Amino acid sequence: MKKRSIPLIIWLMSIALLGVIAMQYYFVKESYKQKSQLFDEAVNASLTAVAGKIERQEIVDFAKAQERLNQEKYKADQKKQQQKEKMLADQLKLQERIKNLQVQQFDHQQSYKEQEEQLKAAFPNAISIDNSFYETYVRRKRYQELLGFNVFTNYVDGTYIEADIEVFAKRKIPTIPSKDDSTRFVIPIMQNGQVVAIQTATLMPKVNSKIAFDIHALDKQLAEFNARRFEGAESLFDTLAIIGGKSMTILQDIEYAPELAKRPFQERLNITYLRNELAKELSKRSIVAPFNIEVRDNQSVVIYETISHKNPADQFKTARYSTNLFENDLGNAPGILSVYFPQKSFIIRDNMGYLLFPMIALLALLIGAFGYTLSIIFKQKKISEMKTDFMNNMTHEFKTPVATIMIASESLRDPEIAADGNRVNRLANIIYDENVRLGNHIERVLNIARLEKENLKIEKVNVHINAVVSNVLESMQLQLQKAGGTLNMDLEAPQDLVIGDELHLSNVFFNLVDNAIKYSKTSPNITVKSINHKGNIVVTVADKGMGMTKDQKDKIFDQFYRIPTGNVHNVKGFGLGLSYVHDIVKRLNGSIQVKSEKDKGTIFELSFPLKGTTPD
């Protein structure tokens, strides 16, 4: 790879990574805006619903109060009108019974509505079904496979989305009539947009059929009374309703509206009801977060608030939503309901957590892959440079013995030299030595190649380490004397029997001692020791040579790496010796450690498990 290609690759990958980051940032920003808009719409819808409920509840409460007053007035007037004819008394009694039954029916319907709201809050996708459908397809489990579900998506106001689920029968079978009037629900259980199972829920009947039947019978009797006697109307509004053919409820609403508007705003407001209903409406829309409430009248006077602002500017730092209360009053609305969400940003970010986590994970993966690719590129570049140096060194190392052999061979072709036996013998020895040197170089390269291919044959036999080290040191005495060095040998380990390969162990110690000789600036001073430690035999090879820096020490076991020798030019080799040493030691379940200081020397410490012990 060309040197100019690496910066180009880095620039292209960096631009691509920045582009991915920018796209993810834009996507997160737009998602946050959309989530914020949906949150605003949900809160505003909740406020509108609560305001409507408060107004309706006020009418119901006022109507009940008026009804109680009317009943009390009726009882007082009844004592004065005991002489009225029996028909009027019967009519009034009948109306009273109807009202009581209506109240009971209303209470029954309210109970059902509460149960239904609780069910919808727990299972928003609950589907109401009739009892005949339930008895035919749901109750009998063997026919549940005939059930099908359709999901309809409705867009409200352009952005807010409501999803409805419809249940239907895939195939018609004979219908089983309903056995009761309870209300049944099917609750589909969804996974990945598909229905995987169903549950059922049973609620009380929507309408008490007995009460409805009684009301119908009484209404029929009341109609007969009204047909026979016009004076049977209970109040003026009853009479007006009969004359005009209008509903009494409309006329009563006309009566109630002015009366309600006259009441003070504080008396019309039920704070407990307001707070509870607002929490329910927000919960229906999946907003479960702390919020603050503030109610003001039309004069901007605070009537109620759940938290006070020490600094007036603080109230503008949080999300605020407002709606009018009692908008149906004649004139301006008497109050404003406001709700604050101090942690709106955190709420939206929590809802976006399922998006942020995979995006961050993907970005981390891309950055990791980018970094790993760069490290591989630089590593390959370094290996390429080291292999180039290796080829140059190998060429030089092979060229020298080949040239020597060629010169000696040409000399042997000279008749005068060939006639001299001593000179022929000396030239033959030179050729032999150079051949051995050339063979050693080739064998060293082949051993490294075998190590890389995992096909280097290593025997596992009994080996006495002290004897192997002693033989290596004895064979290197001549080389040591040539360099003018000294050798201190202390092979005193009493236990030295290990499982290993004698040839490769000899090569290991030969390489270490050879390096100690080559990398000494002056006369080599080498110390070789062996000791026993915790079931191992430890052999140390120490010299007082040129030493290494920390950075060099971390690289000496890499293939083709050679320590720079400065002005020392007698250090030859391929940078394969220590790599070979490290691999052999590991294959024999041993360990090797290096301690070195620049210009103070180096200590190699080799540890092998003794025979019969477990490697630590």
C-alpha cells in the first residue's frame, strides 16, 4: 500500500463517520420535535376533557341539589294539598318511583362506566363483544382459532394517531344464544404487531334490565295519566314541556345556566375532583409524570396551585398548558386551568430511550470498526516494512557465505593451491563452515515458518535443563573467547527434569546467549543461573550489555524486529531469534520475562514446570 493511500483512507472514513453522526443527530432532533408535539396534543386533549367533565359534574351536582330542594318543597306542599284528587297523588307517586329508578339506573351505569374505564386503563386494546359472539367463538376454546383481528389507524388533527382493533369471525358457525346480559371483552395480546394470544374480561351489564323494564312500565302508566289529566304535571317546566313538545332536560339546562353563573368561582370548583380527573386523563394518554396545577379566575388571581414560584420567572422555564373553565357560561369564562411539567424534556428523552440506545451502540460499533481498521492498516504497514528489512538482511546474510564459498571454490581450481594439501584442507574447512552457517540461517527461517503454520514438530520427552544449558554454554566457549567475554555459570537447581524437546530448548538458550554476546558494547559479561521456585525450574540469562528502553522491550518478541545498535555494526540477524524463543517456551508450557535498563544490561528469566507438576 502506498504511503499516500493511508491518509486518503483515513480522510474518507472520517468523512463517512461524520456523515453518519450528522444523520443520526438530525434524526434524533426531528424525533424529539415529533414526540414533543404529540406530548403537547395529548396534554391539551386531557385538559379539554377535564374541563368538560368539571362542567358536566357541576350541572349534575346542581341538578341533584335542586332536586332535593324540589322534593322538600313537594313534601311541604303535599301537606297543604291532601284534598287533591287521588289521580294527581298517584301520578306524583308514580313520578317519584320513576325518578328513584332512574337514579338507580344512573348509579348502575356509573358503576359500569368506572369498571369499563379501569379495564380500558389496564388494557387499552380491549374489544367489546356481544354475548352471543362470546358463547359461539370465545368461550369454546376449540373455536378461538376462527377469530381474526383488524387494526385500523385513525389520524386525528393530522398528527395524533389512534389505533383501533376489530375482532371478527373468519368463518361462520351455528350461533349459540347469550346466556346472560353481562358485558364481555376480548383482550388481544400483541407481539411485533401480531396477535399471539387473547384474554377475556367480564363486566356487569351496561343497563339493569329489571330497572329498565320497571321504568318502561311506569312511563307507560304515566303517559296514560297525562293523557287523561293535563294538570298532572309536577312543575311549571313539566307543563311547558307538555305544551311545547320539548324535552324537560333542555328547559332545565336553560334554568340551570343562569343560576350556576351567579355562583362564586371558588364555590363552583372541586379541586380534589379536578386533580384526580386530570391524572386519569393524562394516564389514559400514557403520560405518567409529575405535574403542577394552577387555577386562576378571570382577574388573574390565583385560586389554587400545587407549588409556589419563589421567582416569578421560573414558571416560564417549564412547559405550560392552559384551558378555560366553564366556557358555556354567558359572557367570559370565569377561570383558567393551567398545568406545568417541570421535567418535560426528561419525559420525552425517556420515551426515546428505545431509539437512542441502538443508535449509540451502532455509532460505537462504527467508531470501533474505524479504529480497528486503522490499527490493522498501520500494523500491516509496519509488518511490510519489517519484512522488507528482513529480506535485505537475509540477502546480506546469505550473500556473505555464498561469496566465501565461491572464492574458496575458485581457489581450489588453481593447480598450485590444489597441490598444497594444507591449503586445500583449510579451504575445505572454510567451505564446510560457511555451508553450516548458510544451513543454520535457512533452518532458522524454516522453523519460524513452521511455527506460523502450526506444523513444527516438538517432542515431549524427559529433559534435564541443567545439562542442556551446560552443553550450550560449552559449545559457545570459542565464540565467547573470540569476543573476549567472561561467563559465570551457576546451575544449582536440584530438580531440573522437565517434559520438553532437547533440540528446541538448546536453540532457545543458544539464541539468548548469542544475543547477550552480540549486544555487548565491550567485552561480554554473562551470568547463567538455575533455581527451583514453586514447582518450576527458573533459568536466568543476564548480561551487562547495551540494554533496552521500555518501548523496545515491548517489541522484542515481534517477528523481524531488531533493536537499533547505533554505532555497533557487528550485530547481524533476521529479527527472528527472540520470536522463536517466545513461541517455543509457550509451546512447552513455560513463561519468559524480560528485565532491562538502557546501557545497564538485560535479564531474561525462563520458567518451566517440573515433571509431575501442573503448569501455573
